[in-house]
Amino acid sequence: QVPLVESGGGKVQPGGSLTLSCVASGSIVSDTFMGWYRQAPGKRREQVAVVHRGGSRQYLDSVEGRFTISRGNPENTVQLQMNNLNVEDTAVYYCTAGDGWNSVTDWGQGTQVTVSS
């Protein structure tokens, strides 16, 4: 059983918006923290945003003010609303779940986001 299933990736023009969604299955270790990481070609994987079950959030500096992470109902879902996208946001985005702000115990398979004119 795939622990985390993402949806919502695609191609968008610069300045556009996309929403990524993720649903956690019952097989994950912990969903206290859920979030999104991304990896662009030739670059290291980086944390984009993380949200605690209680609502506290943490963002990568370069997406602050443009991206919004939220837990859904039920709480085993997480969304990433991405606005004013630019070409530097092009990457594979991974949904994560874990037991700390920087502690990931489960990964999704990834969804491609391409920002291009």
C-alpha cells in the first residue's frame, strides 16, 4: 500500500497557480507533521512547507507569501496552494509525513510541477 498519494501536479505559465493534494493511508508511521519537499534537476531535495497537526506552519524562504500549506478534513490530508509560480519552482514535489519539523518517516512518489511559458 502506497503510504502517501499525491495529485494536482502539471504545467503552468509563470505567474500561474496550482494546488497539490495528498492523502495518507493507514500504513504511515506518523501524521503529526505533514508537508511537501521538492527536487529540481541537478539540485538537492529541499523542504518547501510543513504543517503540524495543531496548525503551526514552516515555509522555505523563497515560497513564503506565495505558497500556503493546510491540513484537510480528515486530518490525514494535506494541500499546498501555490500562487505566483516562477520557473525556479519547477521540480518534482513530494508529500511527506513525519514526527518532527525535519523528521520525515514516509514519502509519496512525487508529482511533477513545471512552470514554463
